[in-house]
Amino acid sequence: MPAKVFISCGQNSPEERQVAQHLSAWFRAEGYEPYVAIDVMSILDLNAGIIGELKTSDYYLFVNFRREQVIAPDGSTFWRGSLYTNQELAIAYALGFDHMLLLNERDTRKEGAFHFIVTNIPEFQDFGEVLPLVQHAVQATGWNPTYTRQLEAENLRLEAQIPFIDHTGPRLIRPLFLDITNRRPDVGAVNCIGRLARLGLVGAPQHPSPDRSLIKATAFNGFEQTIWPKSSGTFDLLGVSVQNSPQLFLHSALDVVPRNPIINNPGDYYLEYEFFAQGFPPLTVGVRVHVTNDPNTTSAVIC
């Protein structure tokens, strides 16, 4: 999927809204997925929308339009920037974005997080200057529409039956594997771990997993792994019991003997897994499992 660009850009006037539209249209034409942030009126709106969009974005663009003139205690005057865009910038900085472009309208004071971030992009004086400045900066810094700062889930597969043994004993199972891919060319996903967070019947309320300990890193004697740049790592999502179908077991770090199945009955189930790695936003993966009394006809898809 294309790289997502979070455009933090004031929209307090028709001219500012037009700048946001032009930026969005240009990024889309270049193969990116633009998201234009809108002003929010409450902390609930911020938590529900803006932070979620920031967490799933790959690039961050900040345009600090001038707002009202302020008279300082010493009698001097200055123009402050947009409260909302500066609020978003602080969150983006805390989320650890590696690729940020910051533009400032001429004579607008750089405050808050912006005050401490170096930017070499010239200040703009006219609304028509913004898009050319962004186009030049994107090309100069090497932004790429195929880049992602996210981990990605792919290649879900239910394999043929194998013998499996761990600290809770042996079982004959069909393992369900999932690849977690790190498409970044510059940073490894260090200490990548996963867990089953929630599950339940499809269409019914989901409930916390009875076992939220770490799931096994496939082919490793442990539950974490480093996924190198432009590489994938595999995790055991679960095992379909061959001898006691329709039972499904986690291959987890939970040290309880005997291991209890997470699913005991046929049906369509939704399982929600979470994956974490240093320097990467959390990844949530939904898996729909069709469980039957025959382990050979049980199936699973990413949803």
C-alpha cells in the first residue's frame, strides 16, 4: 500500500483550505496516500482521530500558517502560529517520526516543539509558494511512495500436520503461521513480539484472550526476534489439534500445564493479534478462523 502522508495544515480561511487541497492532490498524484488533518475541538476528538491517523502515517508534513498578532510583556509584537498544527507537531515528534517536513509562514514565531526542530526549508510569504516548496523538499529528501514505517502482516498460512512440543508437552497439530514484514530499508524491527489480545465468535462481542502471553517466534527457541530491514519474520499464531479437533491451542510463553485450548467448539471466530517492535508503531492483525470438526477443513484468512 502507498506511503501515508499526514498533512498538518491550518484551514482557517479559503486560501488555507485551497493550499491543503493542492497538497493533497499533488501527493495523491505522486502515488502517496494523503491525510489532511482537520481542527478538533476536544481532547476526545484528538484521541479518537488525530492520534490514530498519526500512528498509521509514514511521513509528516507541517505547515505553520500565521495567526493573530500578540503583544509581549515588553511591548514587542509577534505573530503566533496555528495552535492545532503545533499540537499535532508535538504529538508527531513524540511518536518518533523519522521523516518530517516543516514549513513556516514568514515572521511567525516558532514555539513549542517547533522551536527545537531544525528545518532548512525557506519560509513562505505567499500561499502560492507552499506547494513548490513542498515539492522541492520531497524530492530533495528522497521521500518515496513505497516507504512505510509500519510493520505489515502477510502470507497467513495453515500448514500440513506436524509434531510439536514445547514446555507444556507434545501435540500433533496443523500450525497457523503469519509473516511480519519490515519494509523499511534503514532500521531493523528489534525485539519484535506478538500476542493474542482478543477473540470471540464472529458477530458477537470480543473478549480478552485467556492467554495474552507472548506467542512463539517460528523456528526460534523463544518468543521474540529481530526482523532485519526489508525482511520478514514468522510467528506461530496457533495450532489446530489433529488428535482432539476442533481444539485450537496457542504456542505461547504461558507456563501452565496442561495447556488449555483457546477454542473448543466449531464455528467462525475472530482473533485479534498485536505485534510490537522497538521504533515501530504497534500492528493489529485480525484473523478469521473457520473451525470445523475436521482439522483438514479448518481454514483462516486475514480480515
